[in-house]
Amino acid sequence: MGNVARARSLSRGTIGGPSLLVARASARDSSPPDESRAEADTAHIAACPRNRPDRDGEDERHGLRPMAWLLWAGACTLATATTRNPLYLALVLLCAGAAYRAARADGDAHDAGARATRWNGPLRLAASLALVSVLFNALTVHAGDMVLARIPPDIPLVGAVIGGPVTANALAYGLLAALATATILLVFAAANAAVGFEELLRLLPAPLAGFGVTLAVAFGFLPGTFAALREVREAQAVRGLPPPRGMRDLPPLLLPVLALGLERALSLAEAMAARGYGMPATDDGTRPPRRTSYRATPWGVFDTATAAGAIIAAVALVALWFGGDALVYYPYPSLASPPFAPAVAAALAPLLLPALLAPFAVARVAPAAGGE
């Protein structure tokens, strides 16, 4: 943590003062005391029907099990990887968008919304990168039968690369690649909104617990960096600093952002290590420690339906891939309208199950016997 402290002190000196402390102090002044805020949060959680305890002392767990979400995400990823047909990609994108909305609304009342909000920045960044990839493919790939324009090859420095015909085929392929990228990102955003890192770690076997901690920190660094960027911009706005307009204005913004992002990741790693995540074995080194859980969540009917739908969709897609060219679409050398096969649409239909079943997936959660 010493490096983080030095980085934060350097970043504060770069931007001309402890701007982050000013922003946090103003936020504390404008917010109620911690005790009253905690009481309000407790009352709000208790008032929520999905969080009310049962008469037998059990709680209600709202949402699908993590394994069902992971199977669904794997099936969606397989569907995106096996086709470039825009019609089928649009169907998967619609299923992912509906699941993302259901995960935000019907997951845990607080954590799911926070996890989904953290993905807003990466999704916007992915949209920007998709636009850049479309332009790059259209300017660098000079193949296809539908020529839209011609770039002179004698342009200095870049003429040898972008000079030539700009075809609708290359533009269409860039759009398909961008659509596939956006679909995969939205799928993982939906899975992350519904399943927390701690739930994913519980699914890993004991020998891979250390790898799971490293993976959780790595995946938490990007959303944490975007949250740090928002905090630094708010702090700079409080101090009256203008937004960065050039390369000289980037260091006062990037240094505290990187320091805060690294600090969040290290805090997560320390908290997980304090709770026993990643413990390789007991003191004698003979066997890994026995895992305990506070709550035993049963596997429900909707979880079975979602998992079965994902497996059926994956098997059907693999059969279609090896059984014919129903999934194949390539805009080269001639651009044609994409085909549509009802069998493929039927194979993709089970991917909509999480969006339909998650609002109704309520399971009784009781403290596990012998759990912590």
C-alpha cells in the first residue's frame, strides 16, 4: 500500500491540492450522518418484499443461481462466435439486452444495480471502439464488388494503406464485427450484473481459489477505474478546474485515476484474503480448508429451465454448425442479403429465458447447518 499512498500524494500535488478530500468533505457535509443513513438503508431493505424474512426464519433470494447465468452466458458467447449473420446476432443482442435489464431490476436490490452501473462506462467505451473498428476495416480492406468511393493512393504517409476502393462489403463486415463485440460485452455485463465476484469464486474448486482471487481483482480493476475517473472529475469540478483539453491536461487526471483504481483493486484483494479466499491449504499442508456458507440456496425450477435452455441452445448451434451452412454469412466477394432460417431462430429462443424467468425466480434461503 506504500506505492499507492505515494501515487496518491503525487497525484494530489499534480492537480494542485487535495481535491479528492474536498469532494469527499463536501459529500459528507451534504449527506445525513452515517448512523441515520445506515438506519434508512436498513429500513429500505427490510421494506423490500424480496428481502423480507419468512415466518420460519428463512430469507427470500431473488434471481437465478450463478451457474444458470454462467451456462446462459456460455451459450450466448457460442452463438456469437459461430455466426456473423446480422439477423442472428441481433436476436442474441436482444436476448442479452433483455437479460441485462432483468438482472438490474430483479437481482439483489442494491448489489446488482451497483454492479450493472459499473459497466456503463465500459459499454460506452466498447461502442466507441466498435465505431473505430468499422472505419478501420472500411479504409484498410479493399475487397468486394460494391465500390462506394476511391481513395487516391498517392496520399503522403497513409496512401499505401488506405489508398484504393472503399467497398460496402468491408463496411458491412466491420459492422458485423462491431455487432458481435457489442453482443459479447452486453452478455458479460448482464452476467456480471446478476452474479457477483464472490459468487463466482464459490463455484471454483479449491485448488483454483488463488486463481479466482487474481481473476476477481483483474475484472474489478476496469469498473473501479471508471468509478475513480468519475470521482476525480467531480473533485476537479468542485475546485473549478476545466475539463482536459490537451495532452498537458491529462497527467492531473490520469495519475489520481490510476492511483484510485489500483487502491480499489488492492482493497478488494485484502478484503477477500481476510475472509479466507485463496487459502491454499491448512497449516500442515495436507488438505485444503473446508468451505462453509452462511446461506444454503436451493436449486429452483427456474434455474433448471434456464440451464436446460442454455444447454439445448448450445447443442443445437453446434449441430447446425457441423450439419450445414445455416449459420454462415460472409459479405465477400459479393454482398447479399443475409438468409434467415427458422431453425436457427428456434435454437436461439431459449436464450430469452433469463429475462422471462428471473423476475419470478424466488427461492427460500436458510442458514446452512454448520455455516459461518
